[in-house]
Amino acid sequence: MNEDFNINELPSNFDIKSFLFKVLNYWYLFVLALIIGFTIAYFKNARMQNEYVLDSLISVENDQNPFFTSNTSISFNYGGITDKVQTVITTLKTRNHNEKVVDSLQYYLQYLTQGKYWMDEVYKSAPFKLELDTSKPQILNKLISIKFTSNDTFEVSVNFESESGTGQVYATKEYLGLLLPQGQFVKTYKVGEAIEAPFFNGKIVLRNENPMQIGKEYFINFLNFDSIVNQYKSWLNVASRPVGSSILSLSLRGTNKSKIVDYLNATVAILQKSQLERKNLYATNTIKFIEDRMSVVGDSLKNVEDELNKFRSKNKIFNVDQESGRVSDKLRDYEAMENDLNIKISYLNSLQTYLETQTDYTKITAPTSVGIQEANIVGSARRIIDLAIVRQKLEYTTRESSEQFRNIDRQIDAEKNVLLETLKETKKTFGIQLNQINRSMASLQSTLSKLPIDQQEYLKIQRRFNISENVYNVFQTKRSEASVVKAANISDINVIDEAKDIGVGPIGPNKRLNYLIALFVGFSIPFVIIVFIAFFDNSFHSVSDIERLSKIPVLGIIGKYRREGSLAVYDSPKSAISEAFRAIRSSLKFIYKNQKGEGSKTVLVTSSVSGEGKTFCAINIATVFALSNKKTVLVGLDLRKPKISKDFNLKNDLGVVDYLIDSKNLEDVIQPTHIDNLDIILSGSIPPNPSELLMSDEMDVFIEKLKETYDIIVLDTPPLGLVTDAIELVDYADATLYLVRQNYTKKDMLTVINDKYKKGEIKNISFVLNYYKHKKRQGYGYGYGYGYGYHDNEEDKNILSKISSIFKRKS
């Protein structure tokens, strides 16, 4: 029967059905976890403010000035760089830009009211507004109560727990330490009255559009400016739509839709303004340069005009002959050309010096403002300005050591080197032209030198006046052109769809997600706990657990016995546990019948360790055989830890040991019991060598003599897993019952008995599952005696049934 037995071949697959029933057995953990999870999710959702997302749509254009034509003498057309859209996106995310927006909207100031779970921000819905003195400090992160006591008076109250605090001057963004009035500060002010306190400076005025409620409490709170800027900077999302196009979508997330709308529209307005200022920078620098030159030329013109008038009055000369006038006009033209070249050379020298000594190239004046039309100079100057502006923008978002800075600096240096070489060559060309003009002027001046001295002087002053007047008129024309071009410039940022609250619903918090998380966690945590318990659970719970780990058959199941003592069959003959022992008796009779032997039969009861119910089962098996009119003897062979005597109220001073050491006869150690047909032989005094006694020849004689007298011999032996005594006694048994206690016996304890069974050292052995309590969801228990349920006197009762039974007994 055991030739094909191999422990390694035992089924090791995971019993899904058993595990599912185990999970269902812990249903209350799931219910408890779900209740806790959904409760937490509910209160979390109730305490979370709704979040909204609003957006606006803009386009980044490259608008040409409608007043700029090819005939305009001053070129102000903004060239820009190819990555203008990316520059706008970067600008919108810079700290500098968001500082301007927060400052313009004063988002560092909150208007609050007390809500059910949080402080509600009322923003412009408050019936008043604060006009702050931004040059003085305001205390940070401290709620200041504002309560109107009448239509024109209000009460300010703050509770200070410390004498010091931190304030911020919003004009300079400077932080200051504040000395505070410790305790409760309460003071009444009039609407519009200047408030000068250590923690608050400004005045409160009413909003006409919002009705005021006397007695209602409002709060104001000043926030850290830098923190608010960082907050909105991170919340603002900018993306091109579609990707790569010049259409930009700006979206912002927040809890107050009015604040979102104002921020998005303000950020676009400030972007438009900064882009227009950048676009006009070239023209602005040029206008400033022209106005400076006009001031100098205007003074010179006035002086020459005064000098000419004085000379005429003094010398009475108002005109000269036609030939002299013609020569003088020609000389005047040369002098004008000389003056124009000198102005250009002067500009080129100043531009060269500026490029060699300065690092901020955004203030370069347009070359066309002095009449320089050379394409190389005009183009290089414009590109240097554009790159300098881009670099200036990057300073707010990028480190100086980054590759972007190095790349822009390389481009600026390359353009600057090219421009410096161009300036040198252009100055040489202008110098050659100037020499030619000077030679021509010298020839004309020699002709005029033949005139009288007073006429020569008159013509000289007249030429100076005409030159100054022409230069002044030219500058005036150029300034007018520049002003017209600047005034006609429009921003490259065009608003397609401004931000607006059109009643959009909240996008957060995701309350459904919180409930799903609660559901998931409510199932996961108990499941993990059950898996953890199952993983480390090494005890037997059902017959199937035994069948998976051993090929030794299971003979029967013994339920829990809840009364005192071990005489279950005798004291409760109609109980389910008595029926279980009767089922075991029937199974043993079947085993004995298959052995085809006549005469007395022996059954040995053992287990792995102490506490598994060997003595209890041995007593009741002997009792059930005795009650069937079989002459039965119960032999206590647990010589180390005898227990049988207590259940029969006997003294364990005489027994097997006395017989084996040959101090008593068999008749002397046999003791009758109050149960018909049942005798008992106790173990007797505890010997020093129990194993040797059980292995002695006297033991063979002892068993043989018992067989001559009794039909059934029940041997109560020590645990097989602790000592070897039971192994030695197996040879005397016609049937061996190995006790496994539910939720007590460890699975690895079957290793020894499985090994003995495999080797054939033990035969006719069966398992008995003891102290079994069937669970409705366990799925096992039928087929082995009366494992499922108990009779009325033994059934498990719930708490209500137990309480009810207590009252019934009392009545």
C-alpha cells in the first residue's frame, strides 16, 4: 500500500476554494474597513473646496507697422527672432512677469469669511476693500477680524499670542520684524480713516455694488508675496494649440473663479504691454537720441540767427551779388555735406565705443536716425538689440551658466565683431568723402576771398545759419516719423478669447476617485491581512488540509466538547460528539474485519505533541466500545505525563509500571470503572526509564494477557513527535489513531508520521481530526462522522442566544 507513497509527490497546489472560504470567513474585516474607508472619503470630500479651470486664447502675431514703408527714412520694423512663440511662453512662466500680475491684482491680500469646514475667500464679493499703504509693513499669515458696527464704523480685532511677528513691505518686498501688542487687540475705526498699526497700515472703503451686513464678521489675511508668485507661476499652464502653432491657450486652476478670470486677463494685458514696450524700444531710444541732438542744434541755430541779425544791423548788409550768392550756396551745400558726414562719423565712433565698453545692448540708437542707410550696419544693430532683449528675458528663468546663455552670448559676440569691422570700413569711406568735400570747399572759399571782408563774413554767417536750420529741420522730420511709427505700433499679442466665467462646473476634487480609493483600500487591506495570516498560518483547519499533506486516511472528526471532564460519551450519550465516537467505532470495526483476524483487537491512540486530545479520545473510544457490550480495557501508557486517573477520580499510585517491574500481578493493577464493561489500567508511578520498560519482554506478556481477557484494548500513548515510546508500541496495535487538533497541530508535525508510513514502519494508521468546529463558509466537514453541527445540548450559540439562555435559566 505504501510503495508509491512519496511526500514530495503530495499535491502542493494552492487550494483556491479553501482560501476563498477563508476570505469569506473574515467578512467583518471587509465591512469594517469599507465603513472606515468610506467615512474618511466622505469627510475628506466634504472638507475639500471645489476646484475650477478656466482658460483664455491668444495668438502671437508678427504685425507690421502700417505707417512703415520703404520711403520712411527711419527703419523701426521689429525683426525679432524665429522662436517668438517660445519666447512668449517662457515670458508667461517667468517670475518677473508673474510678480507684475500679482502686484497689479494685490493677490497677496485675502478677503475671507468663516465657512463650515474652511475659510471661504469672498474676493470682490466683500462689501469693502482695502487701500493699502504699500510703503509700510503688513503682518503675514495672521487673520485680522473686520466687523461692521454701523454703516460707517467697523471694529478691528486680532489676538496676538506673541510680542513679535513678521511683516512685509509690499512696495519693496522687504521682510521686517514687527513688535506686536500681546493679547487681544480691539479698536473701532471709521470707514475711510487711515489705520496705522504695527501690523496693518491702510484704510477700508466700501464697495457700492455689494450690500454691507452689520455684525457679520469678515477676515483679511496678508500672504507672503514670493510664495503667492511661485504658487500662481506653477498653476499657470501655457500650451500652443495645436502644437507648434502661434495660438496659445492659457489655463489656470483655482478655487475662486473670479480670481482665475482676473489673473488670466491681467497676465495677457501685462504681456501685451511688455511686448509693445519691447517692440517700441528701438524707436524710443532713437527718439531720445534725436531729441538730444535737436536740443544742441536748436541752441546753435538760435545763436547763429542772433549773430546774423546783429551783423546785418551793424554793417547794413542784407544781400550780395548773384555770382557771389551762387558760390556761397554751393559752398553751403558742401558745408552741409561735411556736417552730415561729421554727424555720421561721430555716431559711428560713439557706437563703436558703446559696443566695446557696455554690456547692455538694448539701448543702441537706430543708425537711420543720423541718416546711415548701410544695410549691414542697420541689420547688425537690430539683431544685436533683439538678442540682447532675449537674453534679458532669460535672466528671470535661467542660470547664467546655462547653455542657452552661452549660445546667445556667442551670437551677440559674432554680430558685434562683424559690426565693429563694418564700422571701421564705413568710417574710412566717410573720411575719403570728407577729404574730397574739404578740397572742393577750399576752392570755393578762395573765390569768395576776393570779396570785401564784410561780405565774406556775412556769407559765412549766412551759410552757418542755413546749415543749422537744415539740420534742425531734418531732425524734426525724423522725430515726427519716429513718433508716428511708435504710436502706430501694436502688440504682437492678440486676444482671441479672453477669460470669462460662463458657469463651468468644478473639475476637482475627484470625489468619485476618493470613493473608489476607499473601496479599493477597504478590500485591499483586509485581503492583505488575510493573505498574511494564511501565509503564516501553519495549523490544520479542515480535513482537506490533512488530505493535501498526507496519504494517510482520515478516519473521523471529533467536535468540541464544552462540558467539564472527558467522559463525553457516557455523560452525553445523545450528543453529536457521542455520534462521532460511534462513527469511529464503526470505522474501526471495518478495519478489524478486513484484517480477517479473530479475538481481541488493540487500538493505539497517539499524536504529535501534548494537548491534542489523546487521553480524551482514548477514554471515549474505550467507553463507546464498552457501551456496545465489548469487554474493554483502557491502558494508560503515557508513563511521563499520565492524565487518565483524574477523569475517573482514581489515584495514579498503581498501574502498568508496577506490573512491568514485576512488583504487582495483572489482577492487582486492573481497576474497574463505573462504566459497564470498561476496566482501566493506570500508568502508575513515573519511572526513571519509561522507554526501556515499554520495550521490555514483560510488555509483550502484558499485552498477551490482556488479549486473553478483553475484546478491545485501548492504548493511551505519549506524543509520537516528542518521544519514541509510541513508535515502540505501534507493533501491539491492530489500528493506530493519530490525533490532529484543529487550529493547534502544526502542519510540519506530520513529517515524522508520513516518513514512518512511507517506510512501512507503521501500518493500519488513520488520522482523527479533533476539537473540530465547523464554520458555515469553510466548505468541509461532511463525510467523516458528525463533523457538521451538534445536537441541541452542544450547538454553538451566538451572543444573543447565549444571553437569552442565561435569562431562561434564571427564570
